[in-house]
Amino acid sequence: MEDRQFRNAMGKFATGVNVIAAEVEGEVYGMTANAFMSVSLDPKLIVISIGDQAKMLDRIRQSGRFSVNVLSCEQQEESMRFAGQKEFEDQFEFDRLGEAPVIKDALCQLSCEVYNEHTEGDHVLFIGKVNDLVLKEGEPLIFNCGKYRRLEALEAVAK
Ligand code: FAD
């Protein structure tokens, strides 16, 4: 099976879009990620999957903490910025949620500590214990078949 065929197959699964953020020695870093899932209610655990080539891997290991920020449909630029899809001249300002750096106006900000990690193939799964969260109303940014989409368009089709 070709890698492209596998990627196309996985891209059929529509997801939201997150920015993962971590702080190391006073510097904050972000990375766009859609591999995310809720794992457990008691304790409250989530999982993210980070490629072994991503700089975020060591940043999370060094920090022992990370935030997950669910982007709104108004935040495609943030996704592109933290996926390296577009260059920006300006400095990005992170907000804080307790000790965690977070993305302002995200629909959901989760402050997590690393609970466990598992290397599987060329990715590392980080289990995060959620210590704090903030929610905001709004429509999510959607990623499907390699493209950014908005939920309103899907609702319009269903009417
Ligand atoms: P870098 O390349 O250092 O950072 C990524 C980008 O963010 C760079 O352009 C950098 O300049 C910018 N940046 C970082 N910190 C700051 C800051 N403080 N201020 C301003 N800019 C900053 N990869 C995965 O491993 N797992 C996933 O689940 C995943 N899902 C994705 C979903 C989508 C929709 C997309 C588009 C990409 C996804 N990726 C995923 C790919 C991943 O986002 C990129 O490979 C990313 O470039 C890897 O970043 P890095 O950690 O190597 O760090």
C-alpha cells in the first residue's frame, strides 16, 4: 500500500483542528494537530499523537505539560501558522491558563500534564491529564480530505 493512499484514507475522517502549545525555559511553542481523542473520564485523560520528526516532541518531554486548543472557524490562520503552512511577520501572543500557554479565543483550552507516553511506529502518543479547562461558544474549524472547511457548509447541505 502506498503512503499516499493511506493518508488519503485517513483524510476521509473529518476532524476539528487543535494547536498544541508547550513552554520550555520561558519560550512558548505551538504546533497544529488533529490527532486528538478523549480517553477517560476518571481520571480525565486525553491523547495526542506527535510525529517523531516534530520539534514539539522534545518540547513536550522537556516541559512535562502541554495545552490543547480547539480552534474556531475564525482561526484558520492560527492553524496555518503553527503547521508552517504560511509565514507571518508578527509575533504571536499566547494567553495563559494557570501555568499553561493557550491560544486566545479557542473554543476549548485544555491545560494538561503528561500522564504517560507510548511510542507507536513513527509517532508518540502522549496521554494528558486535564487539570483545567476553559470553553467558549462558536463554530469549529474542520479539516477533511486535506482542506479546511466550516461546519455551516455541511449544515446547509443537510437542510
Ligand atoms: P515547528 O516547525 O518549529 O513549528 C511549527 C510552526 O509553528 C513553524 O512555522 C513555527 O514558526 C511556528 N511556531 C511555533 N511556535 C511559534 C511561536 N511561539 N510563535 C509563532 N510561530 C510559532 N503533526 C503531528 O505530529 N500530529 C498531528 O496530529 C498533526 N495534525 C495536523 C493537522 C493539520 C490540520 C495540519 C495542517 C498539520 C498537522 N500536523 C500534525 C503537522 C504539523 O503541524 C507540522 O508538521 C508542524 O510544522 C510540526 O511542527 P514542529 O513541532 O516540528 O515545530
